[in-house]
Amino acid sequence: MNELFGTLSDGTPVHRWTLQRAGVRVRVLTYGGIVQSVEVPDREGRAGDVVLGFPDLDGYLAHPEPYLGALVGRYANRIAGGRFPLDGRTYALEPNNGPNTLHGGARGFDRRVWDAAPVEHGVRLTRVSPHGEEGFPGRLAVTATYTLLESGALRIAYEAVTDAPTVVNLTNHSYFNLAGSGDAGGHELRLAASRYTPVDADLIPTGALDDVTGTRFDFREPRKVGSGYDHNFVLDKGVTDRPVEVAELYDPASGRVLTVATTEPGLQLYTADHLGEPFTPGDGVALETQHFPDSPNRPEFPTTVLRPGEVFRSETVYWFGAR
């Protein structure tokens, strides 16, 4: 189902698409590719919304910085100093996080209206990012397809092509609260990651890949999430052609379980410690599947370079259940 959700100040309409299958209902906005809501049953069969969102467009326009549910790009996460080298040239980006560029710049993909078309059990969003947008080179044509699988799992598949060498890193920035409300720090998390990328005071990776053993970053066995995380975890599986299960989030109170599978090599765990009104710090847990922060400045990290004739592909699947 497709309905008008609101209108921007310049008259551009924003639509909301509702996907429903196997007891799961997902709402997706053409503004920012935002996943507005995901309604799933608990262990008693009672439906509840498990992602943070606003009831109207004005909420997203007034509070853009949490990136609630948004499609983030061109480059998810941080690029140090708002600059990166590529093929002997240094590109200057729009800094929007101190001296650094975060989530694509001041007007990244999360603040753009996407074209939408129906697909079986889903919706396909498309947009062309022109050469030079926020400082990134190349005309980038992007497709993000949201579908509900037969099981009710939400699959988000991204593709992109460029006419000039560029860098690409896309993710969805949903904040999950499997209880539906309250502090999500009591959720239990398991991550298939034996290493993480330590960061400096600006949350830029140092370049090291540290072992999680004996540290607060060890989620290889399920334990409470707690707080104080905005870190990239190095997934043991690396880059894969097909999604591989990498994370499980469990809420003991409701019994709801979220299982995440992805083709990406990294997962940014953010415990929402800086959420502001109308939310409270810790109200959600973001599990952002992506390549590593600052990869364009770190040749030792998995590459995020996309060249003409290549196709960027990334896929993440979110399974919902209860026990």
C-alpha cells in the first residue's frame, strides 16, 4: 500500500509504503528511505513496533541527526578530516561532524526524496546522486529494494553503479527496541566478531584490529548490551556474496528475537547514548551493517572503491521471532 505521508516545504510529496506478510508489518518512507516502523509479535502473539520512529514527517525534519531508520550514504559512518585520496587525487567532502564527514555529509541520502516503485512483497527506491554531491566524485545511480520474505524477514538489498571512480558505503540506521519502549540496554546481544576497530577521541579508527578477548567488546557469547558503544566490529566471516548470520538481539521481557545476516564485513554497534528529545539515551540499539569507518583513508581495510563497469552490491536480512 502506498499513501501520501507529507509534503516538503518546496512542495515535494513524501509517500509511505506499507509491506505486510507473515504477521510482520513494515512501513518505509520515500524520504530518506526511512524504515518508519516494524511491527512484530512477542512471545504472547501481541504485536508491537520494534524500531524508533516519528509518527509524521515533521518529526523527521525537525530531528534529522539521529538518522532514525534512514538509508545512509554515500558513505555510512565517518571519513576522517572530510577528505580521502583516490587515484592520485584528494577529494574534499562536506564536514558535518567536527572536522569529519559523517553519514554522507550535511545532506546525505537520509535527507533526499527517493523515487519508488512496487516489487513483489516490497518496494524499490531509486535515486541518482550527481557528481560532486557533498564532494563525492562520480554520478552514482543507487537502488535500495525492501522486501518481506515468506518468513516475514525484512530484506534490504542495495545496488549502485558509477560513471567515475568513487567510494560507496551504504547501510540502514534503524534503532531497535524489541520491548517496544524503555531502555534497550538490557537486551542481550551476540556478535560473530573476534575483533573490532579501536577509535580515537573523534571516533575515527586508529587502523588497528584489536582482539575482543577479555574486553567489553566481546559479544561472541550473548550478554547484555549495556551502553557506551559506537564502535565497528570486524565480522569473522568477512565480505561474502550471500548474507551470513552475524548477530542476534534478544529481549528477555517480550521474548522477541532479531537475527541479522549480511554480506558486509563490519557492523557498527551504537547504543544510542546521545539520543535527545523526544527520546531518551539508550532507547534503542543500532546494528549498522557496513564496511569499516574511514576505509577510503585506510588501504589496509576492505575497499569501498567503486569503478565504472562495476556494480556495488550489499544485502542485509533482519529475521524476527520470539521465544
